[in-house]
Amino acid sequence: MHSTTPSIKAQLDALLLRLPGVSARKINGLDAYFVSDKMFACINGSGVGLRLPAAVATELQFSRDNTSAFQPGGIAGTREWVQIDRADAADYAKDMELFQAALDFVKNARSR
């Protein structure tokens, strides 16, 4: 366990749980955030995974040096997931538009 985990969770709880319809719960040992019962973000190690449209996820990985493929527990994620790593958990506030985009994407995505 990283010592940063509680502060990431505290930061994300403060940012995300005030958004309409967002809830948090643990899934497979990860702290995850849901809207309409679908996961749109989760804490993975010292970073945060976000589910976004595949094209957006790919673009972020190329355009930002703190964004990488999301691999929870070393397992390759899907093309719709990216991981953002910030040294200071407070800086996740700067990613609010991405969290909102992930929330909107998941909320509006058709269930497969």
C-alpha cells in the first residue's frame, strides 16, 4: 500500500462525491467511483484510472506525460481506460474536466 492512497481517496471523494449521482465503493480491492451503477474512475496504486472514449484516452496518452495505459494489478485494461498519476493528490482538481468527461461518457454509454 502506498502512503499516498488515503490522500488520493480523500481528494477524489471531495471532488467527485459532490457531483450529481456519483457514489463510491470498493471493487476488487480498488476504491472506485460510479454513476448510474457504472464505474467511471478508480484509484490504482498512486494514480487514478478514468474511463473515456477510446479516441480521447489515446490522445491523452500521447499529449500528457502523466497519463498512461490503465493496468490495474498489472492486467492490461481496455482502450477506454487511462491512468493519470499526480505526485500531489491535490492536483487531481486540475483534472476535473476529465473526471466530468468520464462521468458523462459512462452515464451516456449504452450498456453492452
